[in-house]
Amino acid sequence: MHTEGEKIAAGQSVPDIRWLALGAIAGLIMAGYGFLRQAEVGGDLPDSAVARVNDALISRDNYARVLARYATEAREPAAAETRGWLLERLIDEELLVQRGLDLGMAQSDGEVRNAIANSLIASVTAEADAASPSDEELEQYLADHTDRFSFIAKVAVEGWQTDDEAVAQEFISGLRDNGEPVVIDAISTIPDLPAALMPIEILRDYLGPGIAAATAEMPVGSSAIFARRGRWIVVRVTKKESAVVTDLNSIRNRVIIDYRRNLADETLQQYLDDLRDKAKVDVVLP
């Protein structure tokens, strides 16, 4: 087997040892949920392992992932010499991981702890994130969670307009303080603006698309100032009416994404509940 220096001298491409630097943290993570399994001291290597480092096994699955990653980044499969080099780097990584654990990094290093937690969450929720629910399941989910797929269909507003921003600011201050519009010179109601509930599409004709869209997001009873075509518009929302999308085909992707997110949340919560049931947790309130 050629050494790394001989390969470089021969002009062959050799992965930098730092290529596996992030793997040290990944190794801590994998140690946390079983990719690197504890081996019996003095026992022969099982078929599922490619190496033993002290009491830990490096699994064939883990080695295969490293080879696949290398092939993707190098755009060619690893040659026999490179495969051996990568295995040596995995052994180095495991030695670093074990030393890091001995030094208490998993307990004291915030980045390592976050990496472990985040990767374990990803592992626990991976199946939910890739779920492919049937149409019947999606239809039922849509029916059970209508509030998640509702939208503002109609809005009722009051509106005033002025050419002077200072006047608009004074007016809206009085509106918010008193709850009722106070007559101020140089500001007037928007002509022909209906007081009744109206679809957002109709409201756009009176206020413009930008103000209409912003108004749909405002809470009932709130007010705001908008600039439009050199004028200042004061709007107060008096009533809103929601509608629910019931046609699955029109929002299929949105329902699938929400379904997976909800399933992942439930899966993770169940996992945490199981951990709590098996753990002893003592708490002293500050």
C-alpha cells in the first residue's frame, strides 16, 4: 500500500484528513444512538463490523456511508488504496470520539450536545419526514385539522385618507386612544368604501393589492397607516370572516407537508415520553 506522501508525489488524488473532521462530531452522535456499537472485549469481529477500536465497533453500514459520500464528492468510486485510507480515518475518528467522551465533551460542550440532540431528532423523525400518506389519510387529516387550512375570505374595514403624514399620525393616535375617529382637518373617509364584509379581491379595488393583503393579516379592531400614490391611508379592521379549503387537490402539497410535520412532532413527543418514563428526573425549581 502506498503512503499518503507517495500518492501525492505520484499525482494521485488523496482526500485531506480534515475531510473527516466533522465526522468526529458525527461519531459522538452515532455513539449516542447505536451506529457504533459496544463490542465484547476479546471477541471476534462480527460480520456487521469492519473494525474494533478499544471496545467499540465500526459498522459496515457506517463504512459504506463514508465510501458513498467519498464517491459522491470525488465523482468516482474509491480505489482499494483509498478505501483503506478511509478506514484508517474512521479509526482515527473513533479514537477522537472516545477521547472526547472521556473528556466529558458530550456533557460540557454546547455545540456537541446540540449536534447530538439535533441528529437524534432527525433520526427519530426520519420515517415521519418521508411518510407517503394515501389520499384517504390526507382527506381525513384535512377534515380533522380544518383550522390549519383556513384563510381570511372577507374583511370589513373603515378607511380614511390624507395628503399629510403628520395628519394621518395624529388621526390614528386619536383613533387608538378614543376608539372612535376624531374629526381632524385635511383627512376624510375613503369615498364609497363599503362598511360591510367584502372579499379581499373587492377590497383591492378600494385600497390596492398591497394594503388589502396587509389588512387581511391585521387583527380585528387594529388600525394602521399605509402610503399609497402620494397619499396616506388609515385603515381599521372591524370584522373578518374565515373560510376553509376542503378540496384536497388544490392544496395537496401543503397538506402533505403539514401531515409529515405533525407526524414528526407526535413521533418525537412519544419518543421523549418513553425516555422520561425510563429515566429518573429530579427537579429543584429556582
